[in-house]
Amino acid sequence: MQKSILIIGACGQIGTELTLALRELYGQECVIASDIREGSDNLMNSGPFELLDATNYEAVEDVILYHEIEEVYLMAAMLSATAEKFPERAWNLNMNSLFNVLNLAKEKKINKIFWPSSIAVFGPNSPKENTPQNTIMEPSTVYGISKQSGERWCEYYHRKFDVDVRSLRYPGLISWKTSPGGGTTDYAVEIYHEALSKGEYQCFLKENTKLPMMFMDDAIRAAIELMDCDIDKIKVRSSYNLASMSFSPSEIYESIKEHLPDFTISYLPDFRQNIADSWPSSIDDSKAREDWNWGPEFDLTRTTDEMIEQLSKN
């Protein structure tokens, strides 16, 4: 079935791979990529692209009307570690871009929105193990505060204006195709690159800091499955917990050593350690499994196999 889709923030870590996956599913011309700057050759050559500032309402509206867009995937955001350096800029980007698409949906100019939230919505007082779908949330980062606020607005716009907005709380994401984008879980991508290029890695988190993670293929599939799901099955209109695996730097190090026995690691925690300490170590995503049959395909072993194989080729 053909549909017209706009991806805002298509050049980021998730956006790039999401764009390519959606183009494969629905056809190149049906999926419009957009961002404030151009992306990789791979992205730019794969289909239509619009230069777009996600915080400019009129510009977003113009692109939506011109291309007769039905669905928007809003991937533009400033991530946790970067947002701590530029708090006001992060808040403006993360919130204004969301209001723009929510208001366009309220005005019936688009039918459906995907907006990613994050495990950053949880805070130091949330349960660390198997963090439930509904629990205390006192995020301690600008990124987490913006995502928690965004969840409340999504639920409000759905309840008040019947906006069909769907969301997932992403854990840390691991990909061999795109570079990390300034998040606290970036070490889990960097470590593979440096294991292969240098044979050693200095980690910015402590060795036993366990965090929820996910391989990018699972993250992309989850977003598309949620958007394709019958509307009656979507029971959570804030954001669904989403889980795959949890591990620490020492555990990912051991999994890489299976492939590269001479690989060494050292630890020099920086400001990102405090962010990581405020997040869950594992997530209960039973609601997503129950409502729309979510299930991950990658564990740590399979992720490491894939990362080493693909990065070695590239």
C-alpha cells in the first residue's frame, strides 16, 4: 500500500536508517527525507530530500502540503550528552519541533505521527531493574525533561484532539551504518570501531554500568510495526517501554574479545557517568509485547557478531 511519508531529522543516527528502510518498503518517491543540513551520499541518493528547519512551523507545513504527506516520523532532537552543554537550544529544538507536528495533525493536515521518546524520561528515583511502563519519573537531564514533557503533550493531544501520535521509549542504540549522535550510550558503538581500528578503547563509563541497549535493526522494525499497527491496539499514548538487552561496558568488552582476543579496555568516567547513573539498568516492555506483539531479534552475542562482521568489511 502506497502512502506519503515525511521524515524530519532524516540525517541523524536513527533517521538515516529509518529513511532507507521505509523507502525499501514503500518506494523511494513516497518517502521524503528532510533535515536542517544534507546527509550521507547513501541517504541523499536514495530519494527526495528537503532542507528543513523542524522548529519553523510554516516551513514544515509547506513541505507537508506540497508533498501531500500522510505520516510524519519526527526524529529531530538534541541528545542527552549534547543537550547538557546547550540546554536552552535542546529544549527549543526538542519541544518546538514536536508542537509543530502535533498542531499540524490537530488541523488534520497529517494523519499519523511517530515520535521517539527515551529511557531518559526515568530518573534516579525510578526503579532501576525492570523499570515498569508506569512509574515515578523525575528525569535529571535536559533531554529527559524534554522527552517526559513531550510524552505528556502527545497523550494530551490524543485525548483532547484525537491526534494519532505513537511513541517508543528507545534504549541506547547500536549501529554499524551511522555514527552516534551525542548520547550517553554512544560508547556501545565507539567501542566496536576502536576495537577494530586501534585494538584498545578508553570508556567514558564505569565498567559495571549496566544500561538497556538495542541493535538498530530492531529499533527501526519496532517503529514501523507500531506505525502499521491497527489503531485499536495502541493503548499507550504517552510512549511504550521498549527493551531488547542490557549490558555493561565490561560485558560488551568480553563479547568483543571472543572475536579480537588482544583487545584491551580502560575506564575514565566523565560527566556522562552521572547521566547513566540516573537511568534504568533494565526495562519491562511487557505492555508493548502484549498490545502489538513486540519482540526483539538481537541479543548481545548476535549484535557483536554483526558489528564486527560489517565494520570489518567497511
